[in-house]
Amino acid sequence: ETGVTQTPRHLVMGMTNKKSLKCEQHLGHNAMYWYKQSAKKPLELMFVYSLEERVENNSVPSRFSPECPNSSHLFLHLHTLQPEDSALYLCASSPSQGIGYTFGSGTRLTVV
Amino acid sequence: LAKTTQPISMDSYEGQEVNITCSHNNIATNDYITWYQQFPSQGPRFIIQGYKTKVTNEVASLFIPADRKSSTLSLPRVSLSDTAVYYCLVGDPYNTDKLIFGTGTRLQVFP
């Protein structure tokens, strides 16, 4: 347990479904992130939130919609995904300034 | 963040020392060097961070030459459980609001 908890660990969804990924951190960090890791590819930064404000969106398709209701929780809402969106989705948190990011264990998403 | 170059993969045997080198020719004055470890289907885990010379913790050592254009992660006496992908990142941890990962080095430890 790293202090960053992601649920569910595994998710299979159809292309017409709507689902949400949840991330929760109990480290008192002020920044949270969503990363995508496809097979045999580097981690790709998707979204950055600092003090609950979105500070970066790396040209992610609108079928991915993040939500950060407070500094401890981060969601990724999914709708009308494509099979190529199947990947490991990782959440991370960090202090507003400082060393070391803490990652969750990820959600393995399969779109069928 | 400074661009980094690492070997794509390395093989080793249990009990051996493994050294993974990372090149970062464009490292800036305020940049630190940080290494992460990632097991399959898990998030990366912080291993070690350094600025210059040598840093050692209970897991690894990090060697940084005077010009700081490269660094070497040293894993003493590896075991099968050290099989993972190792990422080298270079940046200013106090002024960077995101991490950019490269492809990393896939270490395979054999019995």
C-alpha cells in the first residue's frame, strides 16, 4: 500500500458504457495526476491537478473527463471509449513542491 | 525536463551487482536525478534521488560524476524480485509539476 489507492483494479467495459476510475490519497499531497500506460509504451501524462484546479491537459480526447472534488480524491470518467484506450491507468500524487511522486497500483482497463 | 537515454534492456543473475547507466547531456544546474522502479501492472516506485557524487540507501546506490552528464544506478546482489523496469528522470523536483517518463530499462534477473 503506497498511500495512493485506486479502484477498481481491473475493469472491462464496452465501447458504449460509462464508467469511472477513482483515486484516493491520504498523504496530504496537493497535486494529483492521471497517467496512461499502454503495452510496451512509456507512461503518458494525461491530466494534472494542483489544489483541485486542473493545470494541464495533454490533448487528451474528450471521452476522458477528469474530476477533482477535493485534494484527496481524483476521478477519471470514461464514456464511449475505443479498444485502443485499453491500458493501465495510473494515479499519482505529490506535494505541491518537493521530491518524489507516489503512484497507485493502477486500474487495468480493457475496452471490448 | 532534460532528455535521458538508457539501455532498453539488461540481463543479470541472482547475486550479481547490476549497474544501469543513464545519459543526460543537457542536465541543468537545478536538476536532480531520480530513479523509479516499476513492476508489471503496478505504478512506479521511487528508489533513489541525487544531485552529485554518490547517494546510497537501503535499496541502491547512485553514482554521479562531476560533470553530471550521466548517472549510474547500482543494485547490489540482485534477486529475482528485482526484475522490473527502471526509469531515470532528470529535473528540478522543486519546480516541476509533472514527471515525464522515458522507455526505461527492463532488467531481467535469472536464477
